[in-house]
Amino acid sequence: MAAQLYTLREHLKTPEDIASTLKKVKEIGYNAVQVSGVGPIDNQALKELADREGLTICATHIGYGDLTERLDEVIAKHKLWGCQYVGLGGLPGDYRKSAEGYSEFAKIASDIGRKLKAEGLTFIYHNHSFEFAKFGAKTGMDILFDETDPAAVDFELDVYWVQAGGADPADWIRKVNGRMKVVHLKDMAVMGDREQRFAEVGEGNMNFTRILEACREIGVEWGAVEQDQTYGRDPFESLAISFNHLRRMGVDA
């Protein structure tokens, strides 16, 4: 299991904060992190802090501008960190408006993915719910799946956002078989006023038995636990609750 550091973004603003936060993440029981939402820190310094705590940097989220304009730096950073999975956290807004936009992005993503693959790295795309908007018979997510180069673009399904988009997370996990080694694990709670909230894994309404079965079937390597908001609860506590539930569900630390 990995902790998606975006969950702890308010505790990652300085190198001192980052050091303290990584120590707490390890104390919870996590053995890996996904780097996202981290404040300014030297790449080597971050690697040393992660190594000191025995934490693998298993994946990242990288800004679209860095992927399109500073890819050499992205590659060097991931090689330094020993991190194979280079993630994009979401589709830039200009491409979300039409099927043509999704098709155009699929070509760009494939080109980025081929360049990363040539360096021994893997491009992974992280969804939200908007990709499940339909354009005729196909959703945006269908277009990305069908039109990206399967040898160059993998997925990092966020099971909460798949559910929020009206799709079945387990079905989509099986659909991307062979193209996903990192998954985002988060739960959805439905409140009395019908509000949907991010929840600790195992505390919400989603069927994690089916989700985890599907992940095991396709050979997912890293389950990155993320909670975008914790609604007044300490985010370290939220990550611990999710960790403990997942361990009881048979997920390795």
C-alpha cells in the first residue's frame, strides 16, 4: 500500500514538514508514497528523506506543463527516485469539451508515453468523474482507452471518481487489465442530505470486496490510498483508518 501524499498536502509545505510527515506515514504502516501536493524541496533531499524512512516512491502526479515542456527533467527526477510510474492527475480543461478534444489528448498522451517508455518509465493517467460524460455513444474515458497507444499509456483508476461518474469501478479495473499497475483507493459516503463525501476506505458505501478482487485479478502492484478531504478529521488519522481496514481486507502493507 502507498499513501497518496496529496491527502497530507497541508503538512508538506516545507522540507521540515515533509520530513515529519514521511516519518508519520511510515509509523502508520505504509511502505510507499505517491508524490503529489509536496511543497518546494530538492529532488535529492526528498529521495534521502524517503530512503531514511524506508518508503518507496512508487508513483507521482506531474503537472501537464512539465510533461509537455520539461520532460527531460521529469525523466531525470523519476530515475533519481527509482520511480517507474509517471502520473498525470487530470485532463487539462481545454480537452474536456468534446470527443475531438479527448482524441487530440489521446495522441499527445501517447507521444509522452512513448518517450517515457524509451527511458524505462510508464505514463499513467488518473481519472476524475468528468471523463464519464458521454459524447454520442462513447464516454470521454472510452475514447482515452480506445485511442491511446496501449503500449505507451497506462491508467491509474481512481475508484471513487469512477463511481461518481456513474460507472462500475470493478468493471473498469478489469477493462484496463494489462494497462494498470497503480490504483487510487478511496471510499464514498452518502450523507442524509444525499451529499456524496470522500470517506476512509471501509467507512463508506463502495463495494471494496469487488474492487479488491478485481485489482488482484489484473495484478495491480500499488494501491495508493487517497482522501481529498477529511472533513475536520486529522488526515493522518484518516490514512490510518483506511490502512487498517485494507489490511483486514487482506491487502499487503
